[in-house]
Amino acid sequence: MKVISTPQEFNQDDLYVDLGAITGQRLFLKCEGFNFAGSVKLKAAAAMVEAAERDGLLTADSVLVESSSGNLGVALSMIAAAKGLRFVCVTDSRCNLQTRLLMEALGSQVVVVTDPSPTGGLLGARIEHVRALCASDDRYVWLNQYTNPNNQLAHYRSTAPAIARAFPDLDVLFVGAGTTGTLMGCARFFRAWHRPVRVVAVDTEGSATFGQAPGRRMIPGLGAAMRPPLLDTSFVDDVVHVGERDTIRTCHRLARHGFVFGGSTGTVVSGVTRWLARQERPLTAVAIAPDLGERYLETVYQTNWVQDLYGDDVLEPRTAGVTSPSA
């Protein structure tokens, strides 16, 4: 029996789904959504808050503030509530309604930015708002997930070692790229591991993370309008870009088999299956699923929302596989 006194003490770190029957490939999905914050972001949030406390940056009068597309905001809302801290989450119009309501239920203030920055898109506008808040009052403490080394250290110390223990014969690891904290923490760990493991980043089309021109992205989680400061591409062996139509098709395909995952997971699984299909021999592959799908029921899993944004044919059953090449 496990007994906890704060929500951040619990995280199911050793649950994997064998997707072989769905994808026809040797692919295991590490499920990071089974904690009270509902996503992998709990690890980074806890590590960053703990480091700020050790460094004396947080006091009883402090107000945490962070830019987030959703999941980190929920994790920080939960931790702030448990510690009796105030928290302001600066998000944008792509953040799911359920996510915003959950942060507010936890006592956080949610600021929604609607006008993109001319150079940095909605992400840039969010960061500008955070900086303005910090300049207005020295009680604001910005953890800054985009540059905070504890973002990636959390995964170097926990996520990657857990995968190594579960899969000592691992050949390739697939990680979605957002702030790239999870990606870089895992990549740095496996670069120093006792056997070679390829680390493949999965990004969404319209993301500028790996040098592509920024474009429209409607599903929160992966991608960025600018290169993340944490990213070091020398640790990344390959990159796969996935269109949001393929993300949606993959999410619905997984749901038809009983697994309702978030949009980031749909993107990752879509990219993985396409990458593995090009390999000459079977590989032992693990992909990280950042969250579950309940917060996407009004978007990715809502027919009208999908068809309004991506066309009437996006959910047609003509796509027999998990993914199809983006146009």
C-alpha cells in the first residue's frame, strides 16, 4: 500500500503499452500520464520548484509564474496548491478548455494570450507577458521551463534510467519535442549509456524547433515558434516531422483499440511508425507518451472541431495504417 501526503509524491513510472498489435512493429509506449497532474510535465515541474526552494528564490510571498501550453501549467498549479503558493499561468488560445478549467480549479490564475508576437508567435507573446509581470513586481518568480536546466535534469535522473532498466536491449528511443527538456534529458543519458541507443525527436509540422519555417499549429504540446534554448542537436540522431492530420488519425486509431491518448502521443506514434517502416531490420523501440486524452475530447476527438480545421476527409476510414505521409 502506498500512502502519500502531497500529490506530487505519486507517479506511475513503469507502465508501457505494447503497440505491436496495432502498428505491426516492435514498439512500446511509455505512459507518463498516470499521476495527479496527468502528464510527464509533473517531473519537470517538481524538479524546478524544488531547485527554486533550495536556492532561496521562493518565499511565502512569492508568486510563481510560467508560460505553458497546458500540461506544465497543470503540474505547477497542483504543486503550488499543495505548497500554499500563488501561481499565474500564461497560456494562449490553443490551450484546451479542460486544461484551463483544471488550473483554475486548483486555485491558479490563468492568463490567455490571443495576439501573437511578430517574431515569436504565440509563444513569444506569452514570454513577453511573463517578463512584463516579473518587471512589474519582484514577488513574481519565473521558473522558465525553456532555459531551466532542471527541466532536462528531471528526465536525465528519472525518465531515461527507468526506460534503461525496463529495456536493457533498447535500440531506439522516440521523444516528442516541445521545450525539449524530456528529449535532451533522455538523449544525454543514453549518449553515455553502455550500449548505443539512437534517439529520434518527433516534431510537428509548422514547428521551428529544428529549422523549419513556423506555421499554423492548433494542437498544443509539441513544437515551438522558435528554437528552444535547451536544444542541442548534437545529441539527436534523427528528426521526424508529422502533420496534424496524421496526428488526429493516429489518435483516433489508438482510441478504436481502447487507448485514448493526447495529441502529443498521436504525433509521436505517427512519426515512430513511419520511421520504423523504413528500417531494414526489426528494432526494439520505445516511445514516450506525455499524457492521456481526456483533455482533448473537445478538440482532437471532437468531429466538428477536426473537420472545421482539417477538412471533411481527415477521419475517413480510407487510411488503413496508423499514419499516412503528409501532403
